[in-house]
Amino acid sequence: MGSYKLSKKARADLKRIWLYGVKTHGNQRAEQYHQGLLDRFAQIAEQPYLYQAVDNIRAGYRRSVYGTDSIYYRINGGIVEIMTILGHQDTEDWL
């Protein structure tokens, strides 16, 4: 595979995580975490079946945990679609 795209929700989540990181941990740590998420997206795109299916949460979705966040994605043809990135506190609302 190798390619991914972010949903509108995932882009908003990424921004929210970045802003929270800057506010609570400073620019450098926020940047490191942000880059780590981007690296994980690339890994997911290369090996999309590496992470567990979560059909019990959303049919066709898979989840990769990075730090304190869960990345929910689905495979659509040859593209991985990153649907949302949730912290533990956000999961209940999304379900």
C-alpha cells in the first residue's frame, strides 16, 4: 500500500493534540509527539494489517495506539484512511 489520507476529523484531532501538547509540554515535546504520529501514519500505510481490527467499535476499522492516543483507520482500496485520533477521555464520546 504505502499511502494514507486524513479525514477532516483526523486533521482537527491532530491540531487539537498539537495545541494541547504545546500548552502542557512545550513546543519541542509537542513537535516530537506530532512527528511520532506522522511516522505512525506512514507505518500504518505500509503495514495496515499489523494493528488490530476493532469491528466491535466500528465495522471495518482498525486501531493503533500511539502514546496516550488511539488512531482509528480503515482500509479503502489501496489507501489507508485515518479517520480519527482519540485520547482515552474522548473514546466514550466517539463510541
